[in-house]
Amino acid sequence: MNNLQQRIEGHLDTLSQFTATPGKGTTRLSYSREDLQARQYIKEKMKEYGLQVEEDGLGNIFGKMEGQLKEAPSVLIGSHFDSVPNGGAFDGQAGVVVGLEVAGLFAKNKVQPNYPLEVIAMIEEEGARFGGGLMGSRGIVGLLSEEAFKNLTDKDGISTVEAMAEIGLDSSLPKKRDPKTIKAFLEMHIEQGPILEEKGLSIGVVEAIVGLTELEVTIEGQAGHAGTTPMDHRSDALVAAAKIIAQFPELARGEGEGTVITTGRLNVFPNGANVIPDKVVFTVDIRSGKEEHVISAVGKVKDLIAFYKGNGIKTSVEQQLYVQPKTMNQDIISLLKENCRQFGHSYCSINSGAGHDAMVFSDYTDVGMLFIPSKAGLSHCPEEWSDSKDIANAVQILYEAAKKLTEAE
């Protein structure tokens, strides 16, 4: 194992310790104690690698290596460092580590960029605490207004502003960044699927990222005693929700083209064992590589939900997030493939079925993205694992790409 692989494993091992669920995967919600621990480590490493560290009003972290051109736009490289509950030790944070090590190679090799290089570590990509997802990148490009940001709360009613203050972050700092200050964005991510491993390839060059939308559905009924309310006198919100959710798989199959529909979060109120539920709130995640299928599926889901109105049942749907399918920059795709061939790394073109911060940046700047294999295709679970050798290969490829994009001498 070479020194680069050892450093990569050291970073990932350390970051994996910052979890609210030791022994049961990585749980690192935005603005939590674990966020603060990871944040301090990332900032410390940025400084070790000679980067100027700043945080914005969202809590995104930037480590900047100045370029020789004054007031020139930066090449950003990085990913997110939050996690889903009981997730893995590679999703997002491996991309942050790659950014750190690319900057480390710039420093080690005394590379002088003309355009600045910035390592970026973003918050709340997963949406596990405040919903919606991609919050850090959406805030940077101005898709999340100040009012909308302040109105976001977690399941305990704690607002973003309150949560940031709890770990010493300043939410009054600027959030939106002028797109003219960004020359390009590079991101490495684990595949989170089985394709690269099954093909025996070490790199996936991402061509496009699927479109996605997230709905929040509320079903309201009438609470009652589980023992004394006859079945034909009930307005059971959970029964209605269950009937709706059970039809999603068939609805997705009807759309075709790889369309998928998922309910990943469901809250039942009042959540008593002997009380008929009077309210259920659940999410609906809809994804497809073609926008027309996302739009069609949203319409069918809304029609299905509306069908269950009546007999004491009320329904409402709120669209929390909508992102169109995105293509990556063709010039950067070509550059990444050229680098793969130069270093002899096996690769293929691949599309992403998961959403990433790269898709948000793609409307504002040139974006390139690499995938590395995920063992057994597993992600968002403690078993998530990727080989440090593949991560080191990605560092090598993105280092050369970053040199080209910053026009380093």
C-alpha cells in the first residue's frame, strides 16, 4: 500500500468515528455534535495542506489555494460530509478526502495554479435532518432563499439557524456565491450500485445524473380508540397511506425507463399502540433518467393520493425538491477519460441513479464527476465499502484534471 492510500484510509477511519451510532454505521446529521467533530478535522487538514479556510452562512467549508491570476474564478473539488442515519463511511466523505488529497499533491509537488483551487465540504446533501436534500449546494448557487433556509426545521422543531448556533456557526454570513467566482466543479463519489464491480472496472466517468423530485404527503383522518371504534366507523390515516404506498411499485414499473419510486420516511401520529392514527406524513422520492417520466410519475402519484380523499380522509402533497436530469460537461468528460487511459485505469461511461451536488452545480458551471466501485453495490448502510486503491486512482485522475482546469504551471 502506498502513502496516498494510507492517508486516504487514515482520513476515512478518523471521519467514521464521528458518528452518533458507534458500531451501527455512520450517523452524522448536519449541525450535530458529530458534524462539529468532522468539521474540525476537515478544517485542520485543510490548514495542514496550506489552504485558506472559510465557512459560509450555511456551514459549507472551503479550503482555498490562491491562484496567480487576481480575482479569477476557482476550480472547486469536493463533496458532502453529512450522512443518512446508520449509513456508511464512504458516501460523500470519500469525495471530500479526494479533494483534500488533490490539494495535498498540489502542495507537495509545488504546483502553482493560475486559477484558484478550492476544496469544498458541503452540508445536508442527504436531507436527513432538514429534508429536501442538496441544501449546501443549492444555497451556494442561490436556489435556497434566506427565508426558506430560516424556515427549515428538523423533526424536533429546531430551526437551521438554531442548530447552527448550537455548534458555533454563523448563519448570518453570506450563503449565495456569485457564479462568476466558479470556473468548474469536480466531484468523486462512490457508485452506490453494482455496475463497476460487476464489470471489474475501477472508474466510472459520469455522463448524466437522473432527475429527481421529493414529495411530502400528509394524510389526515380521525383518531379513536382501537377497541371501541367499529371498522366501518373509522377514518384511519395509516390504512389510507398504506394503500397508496403499496401501489407505487406498479406505478413505477408502468413508467418504465428505469423510473423508481420510494417511500423512505413515514411518521404516524399520535403513534399509540391502541389509538387509530389520525395523521400520517410520508415522503415520496421519484427518479428517472428522462424528465418526462419524472413529471408523469408525479402526476400519477398526486392523482392516486387524491383518489383517497373522502370518508373523513384529507390529503395534501407538498413538493420539497425538484431537480431536472443533468448532463456533465463534455470537455471535462473527455479530459477524465483521457486521464484514465493515460494512467491505465479501466473505466466506462456511467449514469448516476442517485442525486449529487454535482447536478446542482451543472446549471451554473462546468462539472465533471467520477464514480468508484461499491462493494456488492451497497450504500446507505454500515456495510458500505470501497477500496482505497480505487480512491487513490480517482485522486490521480482528478489531480491531473485540476491541474489542467487551473492551468497550473
